[in-house]
Amino acid sequence: MKIIEGYMPFLEYKTYYRIVGENTGNKKPLVLLHGGPGSTHNYFEVLDKIAEEGRALIMYDQLGCGLSAIPSRPDLWKAETWIDELIELRKHLGLDEIHLLGQSWGGMQAIQYACQYKPSGIKSYILSSTLPSASLWEREQRRRISYMPVEMQEAIAKAEATGDYSSKEYKEAEEEFMLRHCAGEVTPDSPECVRREKVSGRESYLTAWGQNEFTPSGTLKSFEFIEELESIQEPCLIISGVKDLSTPLIAKTMYDKIPNSEWELFEFSRHMPFVEETEKYISVLTKWINKHD
């Protein structure tokens, strides 16, 4: 498959992008927004196969991570920076009509983009393992914490009370929480793009979200778009896993509020169904975007 890599000037920095395949017929490109903030595009490469059917996939490292890493700039780590980057990428690459998939933070970005910016040329949205409300997200993660061993609950509570997240007990508790609901351990059998070393955007994550998945305390802590979801008129596919950080309640909240939406729940997945159930994810996604070209 044809793969083009390049950089787009953005602010005084540059944004790395990767284009896989080419569009044929009436197919519109699929733009992918990664999670984090700061997770990089890498894991999306498991979806490259979609391009074999004659559709371009466009993925990129958002400013602050991966091949778009920059020196410390905590003043930039807010939703508006990354949405402006998406707007500029569409202009730079001439992406007049697209399907837009956002995973985790990327889905939050897509939701705010849809509700506040009301962009033209979006054939459909795919909201994958994401959230419309930081407060709902926090409530659901804390409900999940209540199912963990008491000593782990206590370690988390102590870290939050003291502001010291360095203890062995806290780190073990957070690791167990993420193992249950985010992703399994990376092993030699994991896809190469998942095993590959990367520059994670730790500063952007801490500044925009917070110390962990269950305590939104950064610039995104007031992210609340449940009521605004009703304004999304484009077709919208909601995807989540049974064990996902994006719990069934979170996913159903989006499904109930977005008028022209469908919801696909993946039985054997946590926060990345495209990694844990790749073939099914590709099948579901391909059917959706083919339907809405």
C-alpha cells in the first residue's frame, strides 16, 4: 500500500501525519484522532488493512507527543489547541469530506468539534471508547474502583488525599485498574505498532486530564457535552468494550442523546477494541463508512 509521511507547520512547531492508501470511487478518507492526550497514532496502524479496499486513512501525532513532540509548553495543553490543529490539517491536506474517528480523548475532541465548531464535510463520526462528560466518566471509574481489593482502594484514596502518587501500593493499584479496563500487558506477541517505542505526551496528559483516568483535574475537567450531543446531525457510530473505561452507561448516554446514532458493544474488549478484536472492528467500521460515503 502507498504510505505517505509528512509534516504540517502548526504554530511555531510541526505536526507529523501518515496517510495510508488512496481513495477510489466515491470513498471518503477516514481521519483518526488518537487518545491521551499524548498517546500517539501508533496503535491505529492495526487498521491499515482498511486502505486495501480503496480508502485513505489519515492518522497523525497530535502536538506534544510522538513525532510531534515539543519542549515543555503546558500553556498549549487544552482542547482548543488540538481542535485548531485538526482544522489546519484538514486545510493542509485538502480534506473537504471525511469520516472522523476519535478514540478516548480523540472522541472528546470530535464531540467538541462537532458541537461547538459545527464543521462541514463530515460524512460520519465514529466515537470509539470515549465520553461526553468528565464528571460522568469520573463517577463510573470510581464505581469500578469500588470493585477492587480494599487495600488497593485504600492506596488510591491515600494518594489522592496526600497528593503523593509515588508509593508502590498506589502504582500497583493503578496498574491493576488499567489492566482491567484499559489494555493488557504489551508482549512479544502484541502488534508491532503497539510494541514500538514512542514519545508519550506525559506533560500534555497531566496538564489536560490529570494524574490518572479516574481524577480529571486538568484543563479538560469541565468537559461537559451531554446536552449538546443532541445537536449532532451527522450519522454517528458509538463503539465501546464491555470492560472499557468507557462503560456501557457512558456509551449508552451518547447513544441515547445523539439522534442519528448506532452503538456497537464489543464483548471481549477493554479500551481498545481495534487492538483486542481487530478483525471485528475492521468489519464493523468498514461496513459503517461504506454505508455513509
